[in-house]
Amino acid sequence: MRYGFVIDSRRCIGCHSCTVACKTENRVPLGVNRTWVKYVEKGRFPNVRRVFQVNRCNQCEHPPCVEICPVTAMYQRSDGIVDFNPARCIGCKACMQACPYDAIYVDPDRNTVAKCHLCAHRIEVGLEPACTSVCPESALVAGDLDDPESEVAQLVAREAVRVRKPEQGTGPKVFYIDGDESSMIPTAAHHESFYMWSERNQKVHGGGAAYAPDSPFLRNNVLAAYDVAHERPWGWQVPVYFWMKSIGSGLLAVPAIGMALGLVAADRLRDSILAALALVFIAATVVMLVLDLSRKERFLNILAFPQRRSWLSKGSYLLILYSALCGVFCVSLLAGFSRLSHVLLWLTVIAGFLAAAYTAFLFGQCEGRDLWQTPLLPLHLVVQALVASAAVLLLLPAAFLGDAHTQALASAILAIGLILHLLMILGEIVIPHSTDNAGYAVWLMAHGSYRWLFWAGAVALGGIMPLLLLFTAAGNTLVVGLAGLLALGGLLAFEWCFVMAGQRVPNS
């Protein structure tokens, strides 16, 4: 049994009966929607046509929202319906990032996520979903796709149907008859500041999607006449979390590399200070993650009800492991157990690299954000951890570093790391992207609303300038300290652009 939907765009008249029925049946608050109708006008007067598209959860065969949810609040029933449990939700909003269809929202009354669940409570008692029962044109058909006698299965077999974003591999079970390109592709239509009945809501949390009037992905003579706004799920806490985690996860890597190469000696004071600083920054990282939850009081659910496939859940355990190793390493140093501390140093460094890189796999589960799907991201995050840790070392007083060799090593690692970092982010801009979603996000970074922060902050002041300082005055403590400070600022600028631009791409 696999419940699915067919939406016949030939019959839809854009009456919004489905939207009203959905809101009434499921008590959906104002400002958010489980079902909504998008109007798109195409052509030039007098040859103009208006097309309607009903949008909702696509009840995916392979739902990315279920895979990424760290507490199993999102789950797939045996009949294929993707449902949710608001009592367990912690409000991490990862499922919103995983959904390529803008189908999930934060309920403003409960502060938990919610979405269309095909009116599962009605299906269980033999009724149709509320939207299908009120449609005056029978444009919406729901049923069992595995039953060849059902109307929905016959329509899918008989008609030329299409789904939204098949390239994501989610296996959507909402099929459109006569779906129009201008409405199916989110970046195709031009959006003005007002719609036919309302102004465009730009006051949703985070500013919502960015509809740039000069976007290269716009189609000619295609206008969104009516649509609804969707919030940008993650706020300022996430790029700051990225930045703090980069610092905390790599602090012990620089002296470890130096000792392995025979360039620096073990130093009890230096290494214990770095381990303590790592704990401080990882603790700050956890605080940033908790601050971004809409149900902060439930944050321990991620440990009490872990969903093993979610990298948000796996990452929590990696952060705990790294923090524990940092603590034990610091205690072993203070207790004078030199052999034990030598072994623990490398275990801690490896755990730190894993803590740095896990976010790449978490972002890989965010199917709605193609910018974040780059295969180089795990390596890039490790490079950023080395850059951040070397920069912090250059800012510490010389008395804490043990000898001048540590500062020289940190300067060298910072220079090499910055070169690799710049090559990676410039490669992201230059290399063509396979989807409009990723291409539009890159365009927003390089040419859109984030261009000044990206080019001036992340590239020029945060990348090229510290490199010039390191190469021209490597022996000057103040100059290399300034280089470290600029590098840290550049990393934060890049994280901000990367996280925010990826979320500003419209998905519906």
C-alpha cells in the first residue's frame, strides 16, 4: 500500500478550496500553509495564460525529512504516508532544510514543525483527505498507488504525469497532470513586491526566499501572480556555530602536526591551555545549536530518542566524544602522565577532525539546499578547522606557546590552509552547477545580495590580506596576529554567505 496524490492542472481553477479545507480540518494557523495554490501568468498581452499549481508535501518514497530528523519526530508509516509527532519535535528545523518542496513549516502556536500528512486521521476511518472532498472540479485525487483499480493508480498509468524536482531522488508521490514548467521550476517566475491580492510577505523569519529581479534563471514573460512566503529556517546561530566549531575542533591539531614532524616539542602548559580553549569553544558551539531550536527545553531528546541515520544525531555524539577526550587529555597533562597524554593527543585530534567534518554529511542530507551538497565540503571543513586553530594560536600570548617554533608552524599552516580555502571557495564559484538551485545560491553569493560580504569579507580581507601579511612580515608578532584576526573574520564571513545564501533559494 502506497498512498499518493494526482493533481490535474487541466481542471484546477485556483479557487483555494483545498487550502481553506486543509486549514479548517487541521487547524493550521494563519501565516503558514500545508496546501497552497500558486498562480503564474505567462506570455505577452494579448496572448497571456494563467496557470495554477497546488503545492503540498510530496509524500516522498524516500523522504529526506525522515532521514535527517534526529529524534524520529518525522516518520514514514507502513502505508507510505510521511507523518510527524509534534510531542517529540525539538524544533531543529533540519527537516525544513531537507525538504526540496517547502512543504514543512514551524507551527507558530506549538513551535514545532508540521506539514501535510494526507489527513491520515481521515484515511484511517475510510474518508478522503479534506482537500479532495471539497475540490469542485475533482482536480485532486488521492488513493493507493499499488491498487490498479484505484482512480489515482489509473490516472498515473494513463496520463502523462510529472513530479517536482525528480533530480533530488526523493521519489515524490504527488503527480501533476499538465504541470507547467513556469510554475514547476521555482526560479523561473519573476516575483514583484506585490501579488494580485496581497503584498509579498517579506517579514517572515529570516526574510524568506530571495527573488532577485536580475537573476539569470528567470524565464521571459513569466510572472508569479500569487504565492505564499516561506521562512528561512536557520538564523544567525548556525553560521556562528560553524565558526566556533571550526576553532574548537582544530586547536590541538597544529601542535600535534608539529610534534609529528619534529618541528615543535610537547609543552604541558601550551597543550593544556589549548585543550581547555577547545572545550570552551565546543561548549559555545552547543549553546549556539540550542539557541536555534524552537523548543529549547527539549534539546536532550536528541540523546534520549536518537535517530541513527541522522547526522545531527551522530554529530551530537561526536561532539560529546571530542569534548570527553579533550577533558581527559587535559587532566592527563596536569597529572603528568606524559605517555598517556601523547596517545590521547592523537585520539583527540582525530575526534576533532570528525567533529569538524560531520556537518558536511548533515548538509548532505539537506536535499532542499543544493549548494550544500558539494563533495569537497568534508575536506573543506577540516581545512577551515586548521585555518581557525592556527589563527587562534597566533593571537595567544607568546608565553603560552612555549617557544617561537610554535608560532612559525602556526603561520605556515595558516598560509597553506588559506590558500586551500580560497581555492575551494573560488572553485565553487567558477565550476558550473548541475541544478538551478545550486547555481542560484552561488549567484546570490557572488553577484547578489551577499556579494560585498563574500568578495570583500571572505575573499579579500579574510583571505588575500592575511596571506600578504604572512608572506611580507612573518616574523612580526603584531602582524601575524593581525593576519590571524583577519583570517578568523574571513571564515565567519564565508560561513555566513554559505549558510544564508543556500537558504535564500526558493523551493516552491
